[in-house]
Amino acid sequence: MPHHTSAPSSRVSRRRFLAGAGAAAGVATFGRAPAVIGQQVRELQVWHTEVEPQTVKVIQDTSIAEFEKKFPGFKVKQQALGWGDLNTKLLAALAAGSPPDLTHLNPFMTASLYTKNLLRPMDELIRSVGESDIHEATRKLQFFDGKYYGITHAMGATYFCERRDLRVKKGLKAPETYADMLSLCAALTEDGRYAFQMPGEKLYMGFVHPAEWLAGNGGSWVDAKTWRPQLNSKPMLEILDYLQKLNKFQSQGWSGQKYLDTQAALATGKIAMSYLSGARAIGYIEKYAPENMRDPEHFMPLLRPHGPSGKIGMSALDGENWAVFSQSKYPNEAFEFLRLFYKKDYYMQYCHSVPIHLTPIFSSMLNDPAYLANERIKKWKAWHEVVLTGLKGNRFLPLGFTRPEDNLLPFLAELDGSSIVADMVVEVMVGGKNPKAEADRAQKRAEELLTQLGHKRWS
């Protein structure tokens, strides 16, 4: 998720959207050619979060080119937006009743949009591209009341990126528990080098990492039945205690640094581990690390440890889903575009534009010789194997989820948009505040937020 460098939109923007948006969802059909009135050319608006130039070019040269050839009455306008920018723009467009025809969403937003009847089902598309071949880790993230309302564009796992050579030289094993991680950090903090660095953006500190911590320590955002927040639960208090101890092994100014700053610090030897990484980090390593170290022998992924109340460490599965809105101007053509996007040769080129991080959603493609023939995948195949190991061991949950059922929660977008969790984490880590006091304050704020949103089920 390296392109996600800005935080989500404000609560004000979200409330404006929540108050004003609403429409009846329709069912799209395929194969319907667009009507052309005279020589008028219609514009299909496609928004996505893949901002890297080579990816934008692949989309333009493959699915867009064929779509415009197939439907001469249309031009496709793609907009590549960083995730925070997309959220801000998208919520405003929905509130105004003029969203794009097709866009990326994050899975935790989908339930909120579905409950407001803003999404169109896409069952026919799912069947046409191969429902049974879509990996189970992502197949039903947008599945409500027996219908599909989204399809993931690609999968990208998150984890630590470590200087594995440094850990191996000390004869230390990969950490499995919080205690193991604290010991490893103590061993790697030396000679002016810090053990690790976290990204300071609110998106990560207030949502992505807390979800991972809760999932890996037997906790959850809310109680499954009552939806009462669990921010002062035993698992969260154990997490906050761990974070306070962990904080001394990174530089004091980390909370003012961005995600990409952590990748640069790792590549240039200032830290031994980047707390948040994905396969996009390979690009930074190949650009900034010493030439004789740009390889998997020096830089490798490291899966998350688990807490005292957990059994296995969990990481985020970074993968936005495509969505078509009930308000979309050209919904039928949007689905036709997606059919071309997932055409095997086009889709493989798309995944190869950011190798390994854009992992295919189709199980049959994960070990396809044609997919593995990519030069960067061949060089960094050990990274690909970590993704496969994590998928097989159920070590990944969708970004922001603490358990699979979180896809049904209609308020995660609002929790993400608030600063409640980020404030708690930063006060404990940077401010050295009492974990219990900060957790109780966050719990009260979260209960107030869900009550205001009409989601209170507890007494």
C-alpha cells in the first residue's frame, strides 16, 4: 500500500455524505452496446488507486484501448488517485449524486454504502470472470444478502520488511510473540541504528495497525452481538502496554514521518525493520539500497507476531474492490469495462506492473508459469512465497478488519475517519500516557460516535 500516503477524509465530509446519500440499487446486464446519439462521444469515468505510471499506462493500453475500440461511442477517462484523495473526492461526488461510473473502494467502506442502497450487485460479472477461481481470502468481502457488490482488483499483503542478514548474523529466530519482538528490537538497536520505524499517518496508526494488533491478540473492534466498542478490552490494554515498550526502539520523531520515509530509512540503513511494508518496497530497495544489497538475502518480509491473548500474528490484506454505484451514469458499460480488465492477458500485465504487491485474485494464476516468468518475480520469488504462505495459513485479513465478519459492519468507514484510535495510540506511545486511562477515553468517544450514527445495540 505504498501509494496510500494520506489519511482518509474528515468526519465532517463523511457525515455530509451519510446524511445526503441514498438511492435505489439496480441490476446491470452485460452485452448491451451503448447508444450513440449522432457523433456524440460519452465519457466513462473510472477511478482507481494505482497511481504508479507504469500501471496507469498498462490500463490505458489494454482494457481501455479495447473498450474504446469495442464501443466507439465512448471514451474512458481514468483517474489514478491516492487512497485518501479518492475517499475525499468520492464522498463529495456521492453526496452530490454524481459519482464515477466505476471506482475502487476499500472493503471496510462497502457495508456502509450497501446499507444505503448505493451499490449495484455484480453477480453476473463475478460468474463471467470465474467465481470459483477467485481466492477465498477475497471472494466474499462484498457479499451481502446472497449477492456480490464488489470484486477485488488485486491482493497485496502487508508485513515488516527486515534486514534479514542482520537478524541471521545474531542467530535470532523470527519473532512469534510480542516478547520475542521486544527482544529482537533490543538486539538490533545498535551503532546509531534503530530497530524499526512506524509510519506516522493517522490512516495507519488509527486503523490499519490497530486492526492487525487486535486480530493478532484475540480482540476485535466491537462486540459481535451488541456492537459495543472494545477499545478498553483486555486485548487492547495488552497491545497498548506492548506499544509503549516498543516505542523506545524507534526514533523520537517517527510520528511526524510518512510511510515512504520509513522505506527510505530501511533502504539506507537507518533502521533494521520497516514496520509497514509490502512488495512495493522492492522498488525503494532497488533504488536506494547499496548495489550489493539489493536482493532477498538482505531484505525480506517478516510476518507479524501475536500478543499474549492471541494465537497467531495477523497482517492486512491490502486490496481495494471495484464498485459500481446505483447512481452511476453508465453502469452497463462499467461492467463491460471490468470484463475486459480481468481478461487474462490484460490482467497479467496489470499484476506485473507492480510485481508481487499486485498479487492476482485468481488462484489458478498464483503459480502460473507465465505469471512467475516476470523478471522481478523471479529475482524476488522468496517474497511471493511469503504471500502464499500467509494466504495458506490464514495470516491475512482485509485492511482494517479484526475478523472476517467485519465486512458486515456499516460504521468502519466512520471509525476510520475519526481520530479516536489514532489519538489513543499516539498518546500512549509518544506521550507516554497511562494505557488504561487513554483506552477508557477512546472507549467513551467510540461509544458516543456509534450512538450518534444510530448503531448502538447495547444497553
